[in-house]
Amino acid sequence: MNILILGIDGYIGWALAQKQLYLGNKVFGIDNFSRRETVKEMGSDSAIPIETMNKRISKIKEVYGNRIEFFEGDLTYSTFANDIVKKSCPDAIVHLAEQPSAPYSMIDQKHCIYTHQNNVIGNLNIIYAMKNFSPNSHLIKLGTMGEYGYDPGFVIPEGFFEIEYLGRKATVPYPKMAGSWYHWTKVHDSNNIMFACKTWGLKSTDIMQGIVYGTRLKDIPSYIYQPTRFDFDEAFGTVLNRFCSEAVIGHDLTVHGAGGQTRGFLALEDSIQCISLLIEKPPENENYRVVNQFDEQYSVKDLANKVKSIGDKKGLDVTIANTENPRKEKESHYYKADHKKLRDLGFKATRTIEEEIEYVLEDLHPHKDRILKNKQAIIKKIKWNSQVSSLISLNPSTP
Amino acid sequence: MNILILGIDGYIGWALAQKQLYLGNKVFGIDNFSRRETVKEMGSDSAIPIETMNKRISKIKEVYGNRIEFFEGDLTYSTFANDIVKKSCPDAIVHLAEQPSAPYSMIDQKHCIYTHQNNVIGNLNIIYAMKNFSPNSHLIKLGTMGEYGYDPGFVIPEGFFEIEYLGRKATVPYPKMAGSWYHWTKVHDSNNIMFACKTWGLKSTDIMQGIVYGTRLKDIPSYIYQPTRFDFDEAFGTVLNRFCSEAVIGHDLTVHGAGGQTRGFLALEDSIQCISLLIEKPPENENYRVVNQFDEQYSVKDLANKVKSIGDKKGLDVTIANTENPRKEKESHYYKADHKKLRDLGFKATRTIEEEIEYVLEDLHPHKDRILKNKQAIIKKIKWNSQVSSLISLNPSTP
């Protein structure tokens, strides 16, 4: 199969590319390297060192020959989006090329607009490129469980639910109630994709993904596996990855407020497993399929306690601090989300979260100095209720 | 009061400006004249002749002195949006500055992207300008009843409804199911405004407006009233205005398919009345208020029959033709929408739809030649399922 990965240089993108190559598929990748830039803008860097794309690709070619092609470019340019779809004749397009940080989108007007431009316009260009040049491709779009929000306290269905109102019943999209500009751009994308599938018969799987953590892929032998990036800064470090980074350098685990915020979580390994399953098994009886992609639910407090208990056993002496919550969110709430469809397709968690935390702590240990060097990037400066006046104040190391 | 009207040069904008001046308010207006350009792009022009903005403003100044200020500019530029909000210290901001045509947004990739850029990014800039420079203003945003769609066959509530799911009850936003890119941009806007109101305590009324028709404002004496534009082309002519234009030149009334499409309708006069009421009465016990703004529901078939019967009485010999439906929509469906809130605020229809149709036919009669001249712009070339390859084919008169 031909797999087109949009955002191949990212945390999930680079891991997925290697998995798909390992499975024998041909991989086309694009990236504009914005993640490398935005993490730098936050005054940080990947904890685990990563190669330049040139080196990444030439090492891949040594192992897999010409089964990879990379194009540098930006999806907000229609002609680039069209060209890459024409060139790759993709069976599946995996769209990971979005600005993925809620705090980053909340910095100020400029970052809100950038997030909308990059995500919404890029996604529309891909929809049109498919419609015009590859209408039978399967678009696998990375959305987020955060699109649903946690407001009404309903069991969160997989995209659609049947409700009754004034005596009439119907199956309708779950009303999304996102909590940041970033999350809303994903909702806008989902709505636009749903409309394109309905109007033009395009085929898409919209993934509502939980929060991803972890470093390893099990199957790929370590002598050919090239590590993917691992961020820990306040914008791009996901919560469990950030806790592990904090534990490794002896920094308090920074729990927002009471820490009762409950979400679905998933190991990187299992995110790749799920996306690979979806590639193999496109939707059959529907054009627009929504899946909730996570393994288990945890509260932020639970995770901090897990990292403390595992870290302490490794002699790290982990401390937890309840810090001011920069977000506007409930710190304790009902949360229960369906996640049956991927299990029905064959998904099974590779290992327990405790095992994965142990691996992350081990994998970060050699790079302790890299985290220490950019330690100030962990501290919360972006607040939902006020805006930082410029990036200078976010990044004290910028001249 | 200071009223900032975004899109003051448009069909509703120019009528509203005069009403607000007549009521004694100070009016600040902005426009980038895109509507004049896009109608030209469709190979058409306003049936009723309108003046340049310079002439419009100087005539206004003769009547109302310096109670009007106009700024040419584009809301997609953050600095322009910020500046105009700073300058005008608005009590109310009426946001009419969006690309308002569903067919126009469906032409092709370029027009889809333009509609998203103009509407979504412009709206975000206004939200941020308010947050940063005028957090107590009341944002009155023009959305559309088309945001809801007509899919599930529920009674359409005013924004929110209480539902039960698996034993839990909550009041949630009605799940929107729009039918064109244009309509979806309005949904994206509504979601973004709802989020800003919740996160920052901004105050907004989001108007879900029915389809507007008509030419006249009752109160303003005709010797000071300057006519607003009136479009009849396939993209910018709303259905009843288009039927009246067709009747006047002896063209078949072009009903899409079976004509059972039912929607809420509202006279221009009453749109202005409703917006003026909302300006006077901002939301009190909520930050984000949604109102359904229409007078009565009609099917497209009903309207064609009304125009025929009134036109025939005037000796026009009106014919009706059921043409291929360019849209992807049900041509017969359940439709019932709440519209109580504006009535509770005091809204009462100024006259019957039959009276208004009579006035429109009278007002168009002297401009018959202007409609005849651009008659080809009435014919449907934009289809939901395929894209026209370029605007050249839309507009045969373009060299």
C-alpha cells in the first residue's frame, strides 16, 4: 500500500513511518518542520535527540531502499497539497500535520490565528486534493478526545449518539464543547470532513485520540529504529511525558490545581498500532467513521502518583506539587467515554501504563542534561485568562 | 450609543446604518467592498442602483452631520480589526462582514478557502479586538438558520436544548449540521464565539437568521433614505428576491427540484428591526445568547406560488419551472424551528409577506433593464457535486 503521512517529522509521524515501512508499505511523507521551530520558540528542544530529516531519510534508505519519499512543504499552499496527493497515489492519507498544542494556541491573537490557519486551511486543502485527484483514498485524520469536552457529563459516544427530543428520535453528532482554540480547530476540521464525506462520498476515519505518552515501539529491532522526538515543555509536552521528564531531573511534578481532570490515555506504541489497524481496515458501511482512540482513563493525580511510585522505586525521590491551573476547566468531573470500535478491530494494549512509565524513565535518564538545560520551559506561563504580551516573556533565553 | 457596523456597505449593513442614525446613535462603519467585487465576479450587479461609499457618506453627513465615520479595510488584518475597535469605543459591534453565499463558497477550492479565511479569521480578529480593547461591548454576530441544517427532523431550538442520554440529562448546544462551506464557516464562528464568551466573559448575541427578502424601510422618510443593494444572481440573490427579479423580467421562477425545501424567512425591514432590538437589549443573565431570527416558515414552492399570484395580478404573467437542484439537500422534510426570544423582546412583523412582495415588484420595475442586462447570472452553474473549472465559465462576459 501507498501511505501518505502528513507531518512525518513529528512525535507520532516519525514512529508511524517506521512502523509502516517495517510492515512493507511504501511511505510518502511531508513536513514543514514547524514543530522543530515552535518547540524552539518555547525555549525548549526534544529531550531525546533526533536527526535532521536528511539524515533520517538516508538511514531509512539504507534499511528499506526506495520505499520512502519525503517532500518539504506546507499544506496551507493548495498547489503543494494537490501535488503531493497526485504524486503519491495514496491508499491512505494519515493527517498528523496540525499545530497540536492547546497552550500554544492560547498564547495570544497571533498564535490563535496561526493555529486556525495551519489546521483548518491545511485540512481543507487535503480534502480538496483528495476530491480532485484521489477520491478513493482513505483519509485518517488525527483529532482529539478534547473535541468532546467534558461539560455535560454524558457518556461520550464514538462520534454519534441517538437522542430523543420532544418525541422525535434521531442519531446526531455529539455536540462538541472544546476547551481551547487548538481543540476547536480540530472540531472545525471534523465538521468539514464530515461534510465532505456526505457531499462528495469521500471516505474518512476521524480519530478522537486520548493523550499520548511513551518512547518505544516494540516490534522494530533497535538497531534499525530511529527515535522519535519527545517534548516536555509547557506547550508541547503532554502531561505524562512531562511528569516523567520532571521526575528525571528532580523537579516537582506540576499538577494543575486539584488534579481531578480525567482523560483517556494511550501509549505511543498503541497509537501507532491503532492507526495501522485503521489503515488496514477502512470503513465499510459508512463514509465518515469516528473512533475514540485511547486505552484507559486516568486522572492527572493518578498519573502523578504512578510516576512518583515508580520513580521512587528507581531512587528518584519524586515530589508532587499542586500548582495554579492555567486553564479554564473543571478540576473534578464525571468522565466516561466509549472506546469499543478499535477493540472490535483488534486493538489490544501492548503493555501496562506502569511498564511504559518505567521505560520512559529509563529512556530519559541518559538525556537528563538536555531536560535540565531547558528546565525553564516546563514552568507555566501561558494562561487561558490572560495573554502573555510577547514570546520574549515565554522564552527568557531569546535575546 | 456607539454602534460599530462591520460590513456597512452590504444589503443589511447599509439599511441598518441608516436606521441606527435615524434612531440617534453614532455609527462607525467598515467595509472592504468585497461584495461589490464578488457580485461583479458572478457577472452581475445590484438591481437597484447604489452610490459609491464616498457619495453615500457625504449624503449621510448632510442629514446627520458627523454622526457617521467610515473606514475602508479588511478584518483579516489583525491591526485593522484592533484599530477600528479602539477608535470606535463601541457599545455594540454588529458583525455583518462575512462572505454570505453558500453557492459562492461551493465554486471550488479557492472559493472554499477564501470563505474560511474571510469569515473565520475575520471573526477571530474581532473577538480578540474586543477582548483586548473593548471587553464590555456587545457583539451581535450574524449567523444563519442554515447552521442547524434540517437533518434530524427535531424541532430546532434557539441554540441549546435539554436532552437525556443513558439516564443523564443536560442542556447542550444543538448539534449543527450545515449544508455548504459557507454555512459551516458560520458554525465555526458560532463555536469560537461561544468559547470566547465562556473563557473570557465576553458578551454576544449570535443571530441564527432566516432568509431575508425585501427592499424598504418603513420609518425613514424616502427623501433621506438611500437604497441598499439588491442582488439577484445565483450566488448572492436570496431565493425570494431572485423570484421577484425573475418575475419582473418574465423569466421562469427557478425552483430547485420539487421545491419542498422549507426555511424561515424575514423581511429586510424586520431584520433591521430585530438587530435594533438586540442592540437595545443586550443579554442579561447569560454571556452567549442565541436567537432564531425569522418571521414565518415557507417552502420554496409556497413562495414561488405567492410571487406568481401577486405578479399575475400586476399583469406580469409569471411562470414557474422546476429546475435541477444544484445543491445536495432533501427536497421535502420536517421543519419546525423555535423563534420565541425576539418576540419576547418585542419583535412584531411590520407587514405581511404578500405586501412586501408587492413592494419588491414595484421597486424592481424601474430597474428591469439592469436585471435583463445580467440575466445570465441567474442561471445555476455552481453545483454541490462538481466544481466549475474557473470563473471564466461562470461569467461569460469576462474577457
